[in-house]
Amino acid sequence: TTEPSTTATIDPALTKKLLLHHHPKQQRISNEALQMSGELLRLLILEAKQRASVEAECEKEVNMNIDDDDMVGDVGDDDDSLDGRNNNTKGKDSSAIVIRADHVTKIAAELLMDFS
């Protein structure tokens, strides 16, 4: 949900499906176990999102510093850089952080160790 006062939860049916995917036998899972497992999944997702956003922010900072270093020697050269990117950032939202799959991949191992 978009309201900050409510906490999003994971649907118990989805949690049950995920648990049974790992343990394919028809096992009985109590409602309390589904709620607690769903809460654990929710916390794992929130932590992954937070860590991946930090990774994306760090990558963005490094790229901005590289772009700034590339521009130091340029005198009036408006051509695109060698990698096809235009160094002109006017009009772009410089505060937007985009989390990509590779950011999640970079934090996954440590995250899983922390949650084990």
C-alpha cells in the first residue's frame, strides 16, 4: 500500500505456495506459521530492497565521479562520450535511484547469510 501508516503483508496463500514449493509433500501448515513465515519474507524483502538501494546509490556516486573526471579535460566538446553516453545531465532527475537485478545479485549472498 502507499499509506505509510499501514504495513504491507504477504498473502498467506502465496507464502503457503512458496513453502510447499520447497517441501512438495502435502504438509499441514498452521495459520500462525503462515503469518510468521510471511512476516519473515516481508522483512527479507525490505532488507534486500534497502541493501540494493545502497548498492545502487554507491554505483551512481562512482559513475558520477567518473563522468566528472571525464569532463575535466574537455574544452567545448559536445560530442557523446566513447561509451555512447552523453555527459550532459541537465534536465535529468539526479536524485532518482534505480535498483536493478545486478544490485540485488551483489547483496544476495551476504543477505542470505545474515538471515540464516
